[in-house]
Amino acid sequence: MKDKITSNPGPGLQRRKRVEFVFRALMLTSSLVVSLSLILILVSIIWKSLPALKLSMITRTPGSGYYLGKEGGILNAIIGSLQLTLGATLIALLIALPAVIYLNTYLRSKSFLAEAIRFALDVLWGIPSIVYGAFGFLVMLFFHLRASLLAGMITVALVELPILSRVMDETIRLVPAELKETAFSLGANRWQTTTRVVLRQVFPGLVTAVLIALGRGLGDAASVLFTAGYTDRLTTSLLQPVATLPLAIFFQLNSPFPEVQQRAYASAAVLTLLILLISLITRSLSRKLSRHKIY
Amino acid sequence: MESRGRLSLKNLNVYYGKNHVLKNVNLEIPEKKITVIIGPSGCGKTTLLKCLNRLLDEGEEARVEGQIIVDGQDIYAPEIDVTLIRKKMGLLSQKPQVLPMSIYDNVAFGPRLFGLKHRPQLDQLVEKYLKLAGLWDEVKDRLHEPASRLSIGQQQRLCLARGLAVEPEIILGDEPTSALDPQSSRNVEQQLLRLKQDYTIVLVTHILRQARRLADYVAFLYLGELVEFGPASEIFSNPKDPRTMAYITGEIS
Amino acid sequence: MEKIRSSKIKKEKFQRLVGAAFSLFPLFLAANIFFILLLKAFPLLTFKSLPSLIFSSAWQPVKGQFGLWPFILGTFWVTITAFALAVPVSILTSIYIAEYAPDQLKKILVPVIDLLAGLPSVIYGMWGVLLIVPLVGKYLAPLFDTYSSGYSILAAGIVLAVMILPTIINVSVEVLNSVPMALKEAALSLGATRFEVVRYVVLKKALPGIVAACVLGLSRAFGETIAVLMVVGNVPEIPRSLFSPAYPLPALLANNYGEMMSIPGYESALNLAAFLLLLIVLSFNLLARWYLTKLNRRTG
């Protein structure tokens, strides 16, 4: 019996190697499919946008007859998206930061309230943005607001809030207890420990969280569909409607005129570029944060 | 079976990136004896052990130079199949690592990989090796329970049985008692002393007293260098190198 | 001295109160969304039974018929298609990343997946219109001897599959990485090949986590709006095959929510649709998250 196993593993071993080889090939193929989808998406956007990519695209607002293919650009949507997203992120940050500090300073991590708050944030994170759009619209009607920069900002802030809070929360929770104990033993109270030691320690992580939320807000279309409206002009007041890049792409793509469709592609290229930029910054930051991790 | 289980290391060098972790180690490990590798932590003991069954291949960054010869074959030669090398050696790790399956399946895992499917034969095998590891009486009525339910000392003996079931010639132990309570430790040590009749055993330990209890031969590693190797009695009573002397008297640790 | 201390304590009490108020906001918000949608859906339920709304396939708001069945089926089929396409690819990819890929390749694959996760849905939608819709209409449908405009469940499924890949992969890789190296070494040292280690040891340990990752991806797929809306055709009929168009719930909301005020019952019907969507997404999402935290606690 002994010799049966040890002396002649030949054919069995070859079969095992074949199985290994086949699955390895399948895994490599899958990884290629994933990478290829990204390349296809980026290449098709760049390729299609080339004919419409002119400087005037990003320096001018739509002129008269723009939607029939005449002159103009999408400056309104670029500026609008930035106004809306920056505003929304600021609102979300103003709520998330105190909430997260409180969560990690005064509540024990296993306490009922802390669990309930984290659960609520998970629930909020799971809600699709179209539902936020609907909710925002209902709230807007309740306060007799029109579709406007303000309404859009609030709705997008709600979309970003759980992302921002949970990512910040997870970062802060990773701070070793020893660090806090050191601060306590120097006479700092909980508030001082959190604000002067912990937050300083995790600052890059907080910036990462803000950038992730920013990227998410910038690209979200469903939540602003009913709440932000759309305009061809630059928005100068919180109560005016505002144009956004995702919606600019969406509307122009539905146009029957090929020139306008091409501009949708160009707008998409601009949006993608912005997102890429944010994600690049995020990556370099988080690498600084955890230099020894691969992920 | 007589000449099996001899290990020799020739000009072995290991690098992690720029770190030179093992420096030109030459070592003849005698068969059917317990050879204990001692040395302060970070001296390359575990690395040396992992070289022996090519587990270092699995990490990305390690580079191995030199030869390790088992029964006349260089295990780093390109035509050698790594699974067969590993099958020649059973490994006991610091913490017992039971596979996520039943006690029975843990022991049968290796033989099944190599094509043994016949149930009565497997039954025999499982019983034989559980007995050899001194665990049979404790588990014979619950062979199909998850192995994770065993106590940690029992788990380590299960790992021993599992390693023996692939019929190795060599047993490698990486501080195999460090996670165990004193009672279980002694139990594992007793099994090892019994097993050296049939197997070559290479143990890494940082417990000097354990080395004294078990070792036939002792190798002292310091900062990646093999400082001294010889019969245990000589090393412990009459070390030639001042560094060995310093280590066994507790001046460096 | 005493005074300084008491003012310091007062200040901390105040900070504590403000913090508590802010941290309760998520609870308040979640409850609000839930109840307001339910409240707004309620008027319709006073004169129509819930089953008759859910299981009827007649959608003619002008005539007061609000059957949601085609939309529910549309959501279901699009999501299932995406799920079926995404799961094998993402599991294989995550095993590759966690167990096989050399470091250099990992340094490429991980950012690729991050970028996929970050792309806005309108970009995916556009890609679908540019590439996937023609692919389905011109090449795949003739292959199966049917006609399709290309705007179909299959097109939406493919686009959606790519969108949920990063979610499933990221969580799965994390789960796979949590399997201890020493355990893998134990199996390797018994003479197992790498694939045998994956199959008998790693997957056995990681399977629950991977299932949870897939369910998380599923819940994302249910709620995805703009990308699906752009390629799915938006026809409120019961879909007959993968090549026919459909009209999922999120698309229904996106196309009609803003201008629903004039027809009686319409508003209520759409809010019911939103509420149903919320319920479906949340049940899957919470199931997955609850399971993942439970696993985390057990292993970590």
C-alpha cells in the first residue's frame, strides 16, 4: 500500500497539473476580461470624443442653436458640477465629521447606540441614488423649493453622507489604542485626544474619504435628475437651477443631431478625466497612508 | 528505506530583496536523528526550515541560491516537482493549522491528493497515523467532527498525524510547541522522541531546555550564519565558538 | 484652579451634546426616507390592494391602471443576467489576484478595478449605447435567430455586470486575503498544488464571505439607474426573452418622477415603486453586510 502511493505518482500528478493549468488559464482570462472592459470603455470614449474636443467645449456656455449643432460648449455643466459637488461634499462633511468624532470619542464601539448609528449608515449607503433623488424631490416640494443648486446640493450631500462617514469611521477605528492611551496619560481628555492626536494621525485617511465622496457625487446622475434642474447659463445663486456633467451627457446623447451626440462624448471625456484625476490623488494619498500594504 | 531521509545543505544563501538572510550555510543533517536548530529570533531559523520544503517559493520576494540535497537529489533542480518534495517532508507549524474539514478528512487529505480513494485503505491509514501521533484514543469516536473542535494540543497532534499520512521521510517542526500548554507540549515532545526511530526530524526552537531534552544534534544560527554544528552533548557542554557559548549561557538571546 | 476645571468640563459637555445630535442624524434620515416614501405611496393603497398593484401587468396611468409587474420583472431579469455574467468572472479574478498574480500584475489589476469602481454610471451607459447595444442587436441576436434592436435585457445585463465586477472583486479579495498564510502552507506542505489549496482549503474558508460579496453586488445591481435606463429600451411590457426590451423600476422612476403631478394616483404609484425598490435593495444589502460583519468578528 505504501509503495502504491509513493513510488508511482506519475499519471495522477500529471492530471493534477492539467487541472491546475486549466484553472490558472481561466483566472487569467477573467482578469483580462476585467482589464479589457476598462480599456474598451476609456478607448471608445476618447475615440468618439476626438472630433468634438475643442477648447471652446470647456470655455464657453451653449450658444443659441447649440442643441441643433451650432457653436458653444459645456462650461455651464463643468462649473455647475463643481459648484454642486463641492457644496454637497462640504454639507456632508459638516454633518459627518462631528458625527464620526462623537461616535469614536464618546461611545464604546460595542454600545447599542454606536451599533445603531453604524447600521443606519450602512442602510443609507445601500439606498440607490434614484431613491435619494425621489426623496430629495419630495422634500423639495415640502419646502416649496424649485429644482435648484441648493436642492441638488442637499440631495447629493445625502448620497455622500454615508460614504464619507463610514470611510472616515473605519479609518479612525484603526488607530491603535496605545496612541490614545498615551494621550490620556498626558492629561488630555477624550475630546482633546480625538481632535489633537487621533485626527492628526488619520488626516490623510480623512482626505481620502472626502475625495471618494467627491468622486461619487461628481458622477451621480440619478440623484440630481429631479432636484437640480438644468440650465444653459452659469448658476450664480443657490436658488437657480444648475447644469451638471452627467446630465449634460445624458441629454446630449439623446439628441438626434450627430454633432450634439459628439459633444456628449466630449463631455464624457471631461467627466472621466475629472474622475481619473480624483482617483489618482486618492491612490497616491492612500499609498502614503499605508506604504506597506499592497491594497 | 535505510539510507533515506538524509539532508544536506550546500552553500545555501537566501535573500529577501537586499536582505541577506542566510549566509552560505553548509550543513549535513543526519538521518533518523533529531536535529535542533537554535538561535535568537530573527536569525533565519524559520527561513532555513521553509527552504527545506520549498515553501519559500510561495512568497514573492525570496531568492534562494545553493543546493539542498535530499536522498541524492537537489530539490531546487528545475526538473524536480515541488509537490513531491513537500510530500517527503511533514511540517508542523508554530500554531496548529487544521484544515477546515473533519478530523478524518484532515488525515486523509494528503493520501487523497495522491490518488488514494479506496475507503477501507483510507480508514486503515487514518487509524494508523492517528495512533502514531498518539491521538487515536481521544478521537476514535468522533472522526467526522470538524477538526477545529479539538483542543489546541490535540490539533497539533492531528497536524502531526496528517503530516505523517503522506509518508514523509523527514519531519520539520517550526517551534511546534510554542502555542501549547506545558502538558500538551510534553505530549508532542514524547511523540517526536518516539518517531525519530523512523524519521529524520528537524526542529526549530528558541527554548533551550527543549533543545536539551530532544536534540541529538544541534545547529546554532546567528544573524544568518551557521556558527556551529555538532552532537548535542558537545554543543551544550563544550561549545567551540564564543557566540554559541554566549547564547547557551543566556548572555545573548 | 477649580473654576478652570469646571469651565473645561462644561465645554466638553456641550461638545458632547452637539456631537450626539449630529451622530443621530443618519438614524433620523434613514427612518425619514422609509416613512415618507411609505406615506406617499399610501393613498393608492386605500383604493387598490397591494397584490393587485404588484401582480397586474397593465400600466396605463391615464386610465388609472398602475400594474407594476412588468417593472418588477424587468428589474429581476436585468439583475439576474448581470449577476450570472459577473459572478464567475469576478470570483475567478479575485482568486487570481489573491492567490496567483505576481506583485507587478497586482499593481496593475488593483488600480484597474478601482477605476472601474469609480466610473460614473452615465459613462457606463454611454459605453453601452456605443458598443454593447450594437453588439447585441447586430451580432448576438442574429446568432440566436431573433430580431433585437439591441436595447434589451441582455445589453443592460452586460453593462451592469461590468459595473458590479469591482464591488464583488474588492470584497472577495479582502475575504480571500484573510485566510491565514500558515494554513495555506500547511496544505502545501502535504504536497497539494496551489489550485488544490485554493479548492479544498481557501475556498472552503472563504466561501461564506464570497457569497456575501456577490449578494452585495446583487443589491447594487438592483438599484442602478442611469446606465440601465440608457440601454434597456424602456418598454413597459412583460419581457419575453433576453433580447427583448424591459423597463426596470429605477428607470420608471427616472423617466417619470419629475412630472407626475397631474394624474391622480400616479404620484402614489411611483412612490410605491420607489418604496418597493428600496425594500428589495435594502433586504439584500443588509443581509450581505450583516453576514460580512459576523464573519469579520469570527475571524478577526
